[in-house]
Amino acid sequence: MVAKSMDELVSLCKRRGFIFQSNDIYGGIKGLYDYGPMGVELKNNLKNAWWKSMVYERDDVEGIDASILSSPVVLKQSGHEDTFTDPLVDCRSCKSRWRADQLEESSCPNCQSKDLTDSRPFNLMFKTSIGPVDDGSSFVYLRPETCQQIFTNFKNILDSTSRTIPFGVAQIGKAFRNEITPRNFIFRVREFEQMELEFFVEPGKDEKWHEYWVNQRLKWWIDQGISKDKLKKYDVDVKELSHYSKNTVDIMYDFPHGEEELEGIANRTDFDLGSHTKNQQDFNIDSKVNKNEHSTTKLAIQNLEKKTWFIPYVIEPSAGVDRGILAVLNEAYKEEKIDENNTRIVLSLKPHLAPIKAAVIPLKKNNEKIVDFAKKIKNNLQKLGLGRVMLENSGNIGKNYRRHDEIGTPICITVDFETLNDNTVTVRDRDSMEQQRIGIDNLNNYYKNYFI
Ligand code: GAP
């Protein structure tokens, strides 16, 4: 059973240190969230799983980590300065602002007034000044998507890796959008993270690769514990396509607030490299690109047989980390009846995503020998490098189990007096709640088996 409501997830996230409203002690800022001690681990684990599958387990992808502050020229050429807008309306009665396309019956959701302004385009990019003098002339944007610096680095990557198509470049990082109405917890926020792959292919082979990536990405989400029947493919209508896309398939997930986009897989054609390249007239660029008079570099590849240069097409799977976290939490959240009188909340996260991989609990907190033994076990397991192992040296055993069920720790290991005599510990499985006694010599293997 997944979470009943968004409120339950929000409450668990705050109670157990996953996600907090940002700037909370000063009243908070809408659309900004902070990841707490458990949230940062979960987020890192999801990003690592993506990087592992996109870069390490493939032989055709490189990684990059580019700057967030972006030159206005880049975002002019990419089309964002001119088209990255949402329709904005003001309510003349209560002075609130809304996205026109999200209003029901053209009335203000705050005061129900119908006295609204005409809608006008509102650019979603954040600007900031760069350098010591803020006279408005030297500004940069906070990137609205992570991929543009992959395109502008195309030649650097080619030259430094000797890659040829098909190959991809992966990046995980922050993106910023001044959303008019951020909402639904971490679903639509103003500062978020994306995991993007730009996969460069030969024109003509783009559709085959597009289909390939849609299927790969669906499979990956299922591997993160998302149930297949809550995922759907949605062919974006031609009228709704972004300016760069020939075809986009969105992976939709049944979030607690409804079915919405988790990831988009776009066929960006030769738009981006074509738009950022110098000497555009030398290539048969298929898409409608912005004229470029500033680029110093040819972003093309040579056909070694024909000795001609051409601009590759790009297939882009672009996933939101925060939406991924919301989906994963929603899937993992369960309220279970333990017996007649008791229930428990448990996060049945896939072990590789669990913020804490194992909790080591000394049964007597004031017994030095037991505590030292527990510390040794913790350090040994930590050295295996599978993620954070925690020494749980507070509270009683019942409270510890409850807490670790709620943060999704796959195993709890308890050290007690018997341990000191026979080198065995009690291990408790999160999902079955079964407990068994195992010898210290077998503990490393037992633990590792959870993560294979
Ligand atoms: N480079 C392509 C691109 O940025 P997008 O569909 O605008 O495409 C890709 O964004 C993904 O980024 C979305 O599927 C979503 O998961 C995430 N995303 C976009 N806007 C977001 C927002 N305001 N808050 C949280 N995640 C967002």
C-alpha cells in the first residue's frame, strides 16, 4: 500500500529528517526545500544509482559537472530567453498572481474574483549580477536546465575523450525556475536537481534511439522500486512540445496529488548543437535554429568515410531528482497492522536507496563492553563502503526499531550480553520483522547480501 496522502509523506519527511521547508525559522520561502540527514542520504543514493546505470555500467557515456551560472548568450541561443515562459495573470482584487493555464473557470483561486488581468508571458529564469559592479549590464542566469553546458562543451569532450557517435554525456545538478505557483511539496519547486543524459546519434537513427531510451528509463524507475502499474508513457502532443523537440515521451507517475510527469525523454534533433555552432551555413541543419554570430567553435562530427561534417541529433532522457524522491517515498510508505492493537509505519525502500544501511544497537547503553563491541561492528560494516551505517546509542530497543522502520533501514543489529559470551548478534529484518541470531563471522556476508 502506498501513502494515502501527500500530508502523510510531508509529515514523515519532517518527523524523520528527510525534507524540511527551507528558511523555516523565518517563515519559509515557497518552492524551496532542504534535505535533512535522511533526505541527503536518500537523494545521494538515487543519484548514485542513476550515475551507476548511465555511466559506469555502459561503455558509451561520459560524465560532466558544469557551472550553474550561465552566460545570457548560451540561453539566447538555446531559445530560453525568448520562449521559456509561462502565462501569468494578476488578480486585481487580492493582488495574487497565477499561472493562467492552471486556473479553473478563469477565477482567482484565492478570492474567487473574476477581475483578472490578461495573461502575459513570464520568463522563468532567475537572473543575478556577476562581478563587483551591479549596474544591470553584467548579468548571468541560473541555469533552467542542466544540459546546455553539455552542448557548449561538446567539442571539449570530443577532443579529450576521442569519442565518436553514438555516445552520451551525463550530468546531475541543480536547475532553477522561478515557477509562478510552486506546489505539491517537492513536485514543483523553484530550485531542484536534474539527472540528464544527452545522447548524440546519427541523424536518421534518432527515432530508434529515442524508443530505446524510453524503455531503458522505464526499466530503471522500476528498479528503484516504482510499481509498473503506476508508470505510464505519454506521447506529448505536437502542440505541447518544447521548441527544441521533434518528439517527447513523458514517463508519468501516479503521485499522491495525481498523475504527472516524472521524466521526459525528448528527441532534441540537431537543434542545440546547431544553435550553438559557428558557421551554421556549412551544415544541413534540419531544425529551426537561432542564427549564431558569437560561437567560436564548430559543434559537429566528421563522417570518416565521406569526409563530410555533420551535426548529430540528440536524445535526452531528463529526470527530476526531487520528483524521483517523491515517487520513491510514496511507493515505499506503508502503514501495517502488526497485531490487534498496534500498527507501524515502514518505508520499504529498495536497500540500495535506504539512507541508513544498517543500525547497530547496543542493548545496554551504559555497558562499556557492549557499546565497544557495537562500535567495532559499526566500523567494520562502514568500511565495506555500501553507505551509512549508524550506531544507535539512544532510546530503547522498541523505539529504535520504530524509528528505523520509518526511515527504511533494512537491518537492525543488536549487541547484548550473549554477544560477549558467544560472538553472536540479533539481526532484525525491516520488512518481515523476523529476528535471528547470527555469528559475527558471518555478519559481513549477511550484510552484503542485502545490497547485491
Ligand atoms: N532539459 C530538458 C528539461 O529540462 P523538462 O521537462 O522541463 O525538460 C525535465 O524537465 C524534468 O525536470 C521533469 O521531468 C521533472 O522531473 C523535472 N522538473 C522540471 N521542472 C521542475 C520543477 N519546477 N520542480 C521539480 N522538478 C522539475
